[in-house]
Amino acid sequence: MAPDGEDVTYEYPDCHLPLTPETYETTRVTAAEKFAGTTAYTRPLTCHMVKGTYWSDTTFTEPKPFLDIAPSYGLRLTTDTSYWWLERPSGVWRATRAAADPLVLTTDAPSGRIVSLTHRQSLTPDTWSLLLTLDNSRGQYASPGEGALASLRFRAEIVLKLGYKTTAGSETSEAGTYWIDGWEYSTTQQTQPTLTLFCLDGWGLAQRWTARYQMRWNKDDVNPRSVWQILYQLLARVGIHLTNEPAKPQSSAVNNFYPDLVLDPGTQGTQALNRLLSFVPDGLVFRGQEAFTKNPLANEASSYSYGAGVADHPIATGQYNHAVTLSRSRALGRDDSDNRILEEALDWDLLSLGIDTLEQAYDPNLQTATRAQERADAILREASLRAKRSNLVVPTNVGQELLDVVEVTDARCGIDQKKYRVLAIETDYDRRVARYDQILTLGAP
């Protein structure tokens, strides 16, 4: 759909899905973008439907230019068993359907040895999520994107697998999909030459996306969209599928709050996501090419144990902090008759100590007492997660996931079967110093 008032139209669309698509293929769309202002242009755009979604959801990636031509009447797509074909009366293009052979990088293969890696998972965006350092002592990575390194290029996907060598052999578990955003060659007189890859997760992709024109949801009662549904459409712009399979606990607000949300041109994807998440207590977790939301319920049972017990995962080091945080929160809005709405959430344990720290938020979208109370609860709940900020260094647990509740016992610090929630995970591997462990950042459960 063309944006209003931009003098831009999208004409002569075409779409195609192979009769027997491969697992990595989905419906692809082309159209001619035409701008009638100064300086006028016509250029082809392409996008694709996000895997696992439906046409009626309009979950398409951000349309982008891909050929330096001006097709006044668009382009046509088709496939045969071997190629994707693109044509107009004056030209034909093709691309092979078969995926290129992947470049396998492991910790022990001389041809693609990983010297070190740092893998970060968190509930907020970071500069990068995966730092992968490769042995380049033979100059084997001198020409990325060419020959045997054809698949080593910007925005190429990296599927990370973490695991152990056991009596059954090498056992691994997928730890997500990441996208190459840059690389760096390094060498000194004291160290071996290396190539370091800087990779993004879903947060990183969202941080590099900006709104092309003004976008608005819930301006009126036609086709209302909840917070979850807006997240679903926004994440599709960068190719991420928001899902709730397997089912996670979700707040009422994430599915029943319909904010009048406006994104101005140039708004970063992370700004938009954080704005939406500020409306609800739910956290957003990226897992490869998918993401999910989860409401961190205070009564959630522990799913794993760290400590000194026979059945526990050992703790190398631990730091356990407990700090004063908000004692109350306030959400303000206006109903349809312009009457003022005020709802609060209170931490009576802190208030009984004479501690009065208040955070309040005004939002004209809060038009009922229920929605205002949900917002106040979300503000206080998010602050409470930071109240018990702790860090553990443990042997790598490949099954640990963000927002899990874990039980910790550390007699050295007087910690006995206390519950915490996982807020961030950093996995570090370095063959040069025989390191393979995780740093877990924990908060209140």
C-alpha cells in the first residue's frame, strides 16, 4: 500500500511461490516504485513473506531496491526446478534455486578453526550479539565472498551451535541464527593472524531498520491491532516471525491493549519495539529467525538449579546484589469523556520502611481504569526485576534461556534455594586460555 501524501505509488506487482518450495523459499513479491516529485524515478522493489506467516497477515519484509533498471511496467517472476526467473520485454535474469554449500566453522577443524567466540543474549539491543574470531594464520580468509568463501559475505546467516564432547561423541544444540554485520583482520608480532566476525541478532536487525514514512495503528476503530499484533507486523519488516509456539504466559495487556501508535519517518525499529514493550510487562526474546513475548509471572516455578548439590549445575563465582528500587508507580490517562484516570501499584514492603520512590507515566491511550492499572503494574514489575541484580559464572549450559526462572544455592554467600530470573546470558569460549563458560545476569523472579 502506497503511503499517503508522499507522491509515491507501487505499480504492476507480481508474486510467486515455487510449486514445491525448498525449506528456505517463500513467496516473493516485486513491484515498480514510482516517485512523481523532484527528482522523479522508477525502480523495481522486492520483498518476501516471512516464513511461517500468512498472506492475510501482510507480514512482508521491508521492500528494497535490487536492480539498477527502470521497469515502467514492472517485472514478472517465475521458477522452474533449477532457477528463479525474472523478466521484462527487454531483459531476462535468473538465479539458482539451490542453496550454496555452507562454510563450516568449528573449534577443531584446521580449515575453519574458531579461536574464540562471545555470544550475548539480552532483553535489550546491543552493538553486536555474536563475536566470532577465526584462525587466519594461513591467510585462508583473505577473499571473503569469493570461491570457497562465497557464502562469507555481509548479512550472511550464521547458525550457532553450542555443546560438549561426551561419551556419545560431539553433542550440540542450536543457539540461534545471526547475521554478519562486519569483520576485522588483526595481527601482531605476538599473536596469530585472525579474522573476527561481528554478527547481529533480531535486536540488531531492528536497530538498523527505520520507518520509511509515517506509520500508524489504531487511529480509529477500523481493523484494531493489539500490542502483540503490532509487534508481529513490525518484526516482519526485518524478517523475524513473532510466535507463541510453544505457548508462553502472556499478559492481558499485550493482547487486549490497542494503542494509537504513530511512527514518524526515520524512527528506529528498536525505538518502536521499546515503545510498544513499555505498554506491557512482557519481555521480548529473539530465538534465531523467530521471537516470542513472555510475561514474567512472579509465581513462575523454577526450571533449573545452580549450586553445590549433586544434581545442581556448579557455580564458579557469584555476586548477589539487592538494592532499593521503585516503591510505587502511577499511570494516568483520560477516558472518552476526558475524565482523568489515575491508577497506582505499590510495594508496601518498601513503603513501610519510609521509602517513597515514584515513577509515573501519562498516556492518552489509557482510556479505562483496567488499562491504566495494567500500565502501573508493568512499571513496578519491570523495576522489581532489577531489585535483585546478580551475576553467576558457570560452566556453559546450552539449554539456558532468557526469562527462565532458576534456583540458586551458594552457601559461601548465604544463598539457599533462592529464585532468580535470567535477564542476560553471555557465553565465552577461548581455546587459547581453555575457557568455555557463561555469565548469567539475574534479577528478581
